Amino acid sequence: MTLVETLLVFAAIPLAIYGAIALLTLREKFAKAPRYRPGQDWEHEPVWWTANPAGLGAGHHGSAETGATPVHTAKGGARGGW
């Protein structure tokens, strides 16, 4: 075996295999869209999410629009007075 063949078998082929595995593990990072990071400007429209869209009626858009004072019906809290 010559020196070139020895280097190919024991160095180049294993490095090529490690490089291919590294590219396969990193390809998902390059394919995804950039993520939002805290401190960046938000460039998208606001999205309002509710678990039950059918239960969200016309009166649930906020008390600032209607001018009415909010009615607090929840009990409990840190005191544990249920």
C-alpha cells in the first residue's frame, strides 16, 4: 500500500463519513425559518387564540370597547378563600 492509499483509507474516508453525518444533523437548522428572539421587532399581525372559538361571543372583546366596568366572579387566589 502506498502512502496516499493509506491516508485515503484511514483519514479521508472516515472524515467524509463524519462530515456527512454532521451535515445530516445540521440540515434541519438551515431549512427552518428564522426564529423570533426576545428584543427583536415583531413583524407579524397579532393572533388572538382561544381554546373554544365557538364559546367566544360578541361581548368578550374587552370592557374598554363597551365602557362597562368588568364583573369579577372568580374566587380564590393566594388566600385560598374558595
